[in-house]
Amino acid sequence: MSQDAAGQDAEVDPGGAEAGGSIPRDFKSLRALIVARREMLPKRLIQVADFAVEHPQEIAFGRVADLAQQAGVQPSTLVRFAQTLGYAGFSDLQAVFRAHARQRWPDYRERLQALAVIQDGAGPGEAPAAPDAGALLHGFLHAARVSIDHLEQTIDHVALSQAVELLAGARTICLLGVRRVYPVVVYLNYALQTLGARCELADHAGGMARRQVELLGADDAVLAVSFTPYASETLELAQQAAAAGIPVVAITDSPFSPLAQLARVWMEVAETDLGGFRSLSATLALATALSVALMEHRSAASVP
């Protein structure tokens, strides 16, 4: 990691909060501010500015220490960069990036409208034709094939083997996943228990998920699944487990995912979307392979 030269970041941007009035609370305005101020910044802050503009998704969900390493600066430089732009601290700045990242995935009504436009090419303000179920099925099947083909070509086989070995050696596997990926962890719970593994699904509905993680030991493991926009419930529990020394295996969608940063082993799955709707085809294929492989690993290890 690069060291900040003495005094290099000490100067304050002359166009900071005092001169700039209210600070941006939307990403477009913030990006424009960063670009406008770039040439007035010290060298290390320019590094942060360039990294922030080029990697907004990483800034949104990354940890300060990890982001600083990726940008080649000290963690304090990220804080200084935020304050230079007029924010109270880095978390205040990060909130703008996080809101932008979550806006990338519109609500379901907007997604349905987008699908209608895709189907019949209706222009803005034009009423779309009635939905064609067959065309929708064709589109989602195509997206599923693309997702599965991509996973087959990009899966890290070393990471997959490490995940199998780690989970096969665990006394109990705690499964974390909510909202869109909930069907994945429910299937994992079903498959693993059917195959004879001890596992439990984090109980968010009953409010016992945090306590379940607290009761795990070093010989247990956590398998967490989360994709953009990352579920705070899953991240908090995975972070809790990692801090307690419990190994975390993650299925996520980017090397810059918060889960990838704290997991002992992680696997990347990028699901193709159609009109903002993403299937779970590739993720479920990986979950099935993981379940069967770890039980085969256990069986092989028990053979004298």
C-alpha cells in the first residue's frame, strides 16, 4: 500500500464545503463535483477521486481499509477526500454512492414497464401491447442460458474446491440469504439436510438469526449468498461470524462485494437480467453442485 508523502494531503481543497454551499446528495451531482474539483486536489486525493469515479459500485459497498488498498492510499486519505468535498466523513460520502448503486435496480413496476417496451418496442408515453407470455419465456430462457454459460466459463475451480472442503469439514452450516436469494438458501437447506448434513437456515422471520450466529463455534461455518444491492441483514451476520473467527463461504457477484472482502472463500456468479429481472438459474446450479460435492467429499473422507 502506498504511503502518503509528508504534507501531501495536508492542504485543503479551496473549493470545499465553505465555498460550495450544500453538498450533493445524488450521484450525478457528486460525480460532477468530483470532476470539477479534481485539478485543485493534492496528488493522493486525485488518486481517490479517479478511483471513486471509475469504481462507484466498489465505493458504495467497500470497507475503508480495502478501498484504500485498492486506490493505493492510506485509509485516512479517504476520510480527508470526503471532508474536502464537504461531507462529515467517508460514511457520509459513501451513502450517496450506496443510494446510487441501489437505484440501478428499479422497483418491480418499473421493471414490468421496461419489459413491455422490450417486447413491442413502444416508445416513451406509448401504451404497450398486451404481454406475450411466450416471448417473455423465450427471453428469460435465453438470459438463463447466458448466465449458466458464463458461470461455466468463469467459475474459479480452486475456490469451488476450497469451499467444498471447508463446508464438508464443518459441524454445522448456517445459511444466510434474504429477499431475492432466499430460494437459494432454502434449496441449500433442503438439499444438505436430505443428504445428511447438519445445517440451519438463519431465522430472520423469528428474529433469532443473530443469536444463531452467536451460538456457532470455530468448527462450524457460514454460507452466505447476496447480490447487488447487497442485503444489510446478510452482510451484518456474515461480518459477525467472520469477527468471531467462524469461516464464511460466500456466493456473490463481484470481487468488490462486501461478502468477498470478509469471506474465507468466495465464488462469483453474474446472472444476466431481462428488463431488470434476474433469474437464479446459474446460482441454483452452483448451489446444487456445491451440496452434492461436499457430501461426496464427506463420504470419501469416511472410507477407511
